[in-house]
Amino acid sequence: MNSTVRLALLLWLAGFLTASGIAATKPNLILIMVDDLGYETIGANGGTSYKTPVLDKLAATGGRFTHCFVQPLCTPTRVQLMSGQYNIRNYINFGNMDPKAVTFGNLLKSAGYATCITGKWQLGRDTDLPKKFGFDEHCLWQHTRRPPRYANPGLEINGVEKDYTNGEYGPDLVNDYALDFVTRHKDKPFFLYYPMMLTHDPYQPTPDSKDWNPKAQGEQVSRDPKHFGDMVEYMDKLIGKLVARLDSLGIRDNTLLVFVGDNGTGRGTRSMMGDKVVIGGKGTTTEFGMHVPLIVNWPGKVAAGKVHTDLADSTDFLPTLLDAAGAKAPGNLKLDGRSFLPLARGEKGQPREWVYSWYSPRQGADMTVRELAFNHRFKLYRNGNFFDLGKDIEEKQPLQVASLTGEAAAAAKLLQGALDQFKDARPANLDQPGAKADKAKKKKAK
């Protein structure tokens, strides 16, 4: 066979493989974010209070990051995660995201992906927002209203409000939608963003709990630690159903699955890591409010069983997904995150030197800002408070920067440099509504 014929045969074969779907295609992308789940809750991370066999297996067969940090509260993290930008650039207020924001939904849809969001929304009540943010389909709780989310819930499915009254369980319903979405799109690349409703309080029985009540109505305040454990384990079970569906469809090997928490565990919730007690610190800028689990699993593509000590934060997820998809953000879109996919693959990548946070939930007229930067051991706040987290993880004894020496002094200089990068990053127009409210409040006080 001469070289010309051989080349022609190879070209024909390549075309055949592409047409038949055997050739490599863009990977499917699934991002699962759990509500109010701190680092200490997962067995693979050393947690001993709850059983999480599905996540433990995903960690053992994929990559586990030990130093992933997000914002201390729901909406701030969601905005950072979806936009790849720190809150200082685009955060408005609690429960909303700027309708002009560009999200990973927009970018992946433009890259040829079928897109879906299923789970908790909390980003604004405009019915068109999911599509504006790039999602073809949505099955959501807390979009146009705030009904119960667990027993007998209310959801919004592709813009239609639907109430359930026959003992249905909200997390089951949105998980079923996720299963249906991946089944319907198994033959083309899809992006599923799955911000779960679990494990946010109220801590209520799940269908697997002994005291499950299918006739329960509403969401009475409850912090029963027993039911929190039930919710953690049910969350793990639902993820297991999704993984099993990917396996049965034969698309598991071509699917990147990323799992993360949206902030620390609910305030005051006690969990164990062996003989160590960890108390949830949601809403605080301490370790217990921002440190969350991060697991990355992609058979044959992500280094199996590897533990990564590199820093990661919630702005890194958008660039990581684009990296996996072989897509790029527009040149005029300023991204603060960086892809951690090379690290997950066992490559050098671009490890972070620090994590930055501009935290200001902006609930009501409260315009308080906590701005900070930190690395593995040291943390510096904009107000000058400096902490050695190796000795003071609860941040009770701030150190004077002027008195630091050696490694601590070098860290303070590094972290001050990080803060300086964002000195003028806040757009003035984003603070106008709050500024007016603050002015009115001061006027009334006089």
C-alpha cells in the first residue's frame, strides 16, 4: 500500500470515527454544589460523624483538594462561582445576581453545550434570569418565590410554578430532573450545574429517616443534629444515583464531575473528625465558615487517589470548566480565577499563592465589608488584623504586622500585596442603593 492510499484510508477512517461518535468528543461537565456543607463533614476528609460512601469513592478514584475556600454565605459564593469574579467586582446584595453578569452557563452554551441548572436558585425572581445566565433548562427552588423545599415542596420548572402535596421530597424531585437531563442529552456534550438544596437547615427528616412524615407541611426551624446527619447521608445517596445513571448510559468516562460546598456548615452544628470537635461557622470569615470539600473525578483524566494541598477558591470553577471544555472566555471578561484542572491531572498547573475575599452579604441596610487575604497558614484583613492560623485558627488573638519577623513578616507582605490589587476594584454604581439607604438611616437617627 503506497503512502497516498494509506493517507486516504487514514483520513476516511478518522471521518468515520467522528461521524459514528467513537472519536473523542467534548466532555460532559457536572458541577455539584451542596448547601451548608463544611470540609469536616466528608469521610474522605477525615469526618467521622456521617457516612458518605459515594463521595469517599469519588475522592479515592479521583482527586481531593484539602484547601478549597469559598465565601461564608450562599449568594456570595454562588455569584463568585458562576462568574469567576470576586464579589468586589459584581456583587449587588443577598438573593440577587447582576442580570448583566456573564456566567459559566453563558460561556458553555456558546461553546456548544446543552445547559441545565437544577436545585437551589436564590439569585433573583425575574423568570427570565436562568436563560439570561445561559441555562436552556431549569428545575429550581427559591426562584420566583420561597415555598418549602423538603417535604411537599414548591418548585419552578422552566418558568412554571408547581406545588407538590403527595409526600414528595424536594431533593428527590430536582435529582430526578438531573437524571432525566443527562439521559436526554447523553449523545451530545452537556453541562449540568446542580446546586443542591441539602443540607441547609431546617434539619428535617428525609425519606430514609425513621421519623419521616410524608404529610409534613412548611419548614419549622430545627437544628436537630440527628436530622443533619440524615440529610448529609441522603445527599450522598442522591449523588450516587447520578453517578449510577452516568454509568448505565455509558458516558461516565467522558464526564468531569466536580463536587464542592457553598460555605461552612450551619452555625453551631457539631461534627467530629476522630476525637476532634468541629463547630460549623457559616457566615463567618474563619476557617469554619469558608473551608469546604472539593472533589474532582474524571476516569482516566484525573489522577486517581491523589490528595492536593494547593489552594483553590470559588472563582476557580468557571475557568476550570472552560479548560475542560476546551473553551475560552472573551478577552474583555476579567476573570479572577484560574483552572485547577491541571493540578487535578497531576500536572504542575498554576498553584495559588493566596486566596482573596471581599465579603459583604448586604442584607437589608447593612453595608459592612470584611476584606481579607490568606494562604495556608497566615491571614491578613484590610483593617490590619493579622493571624497565624497554625496557632490561632479561631482568630482570637490578632498580631501587630509591625512586630512580625521571618516567615510571618514575609506572609504579611505577600498578603498586603494581594489586598492592594483590589484597592479600587469596586464599581461605585453597585453601592448606590445601599448608600442611599445608609444616608436615610443616618438622617432618621438625627
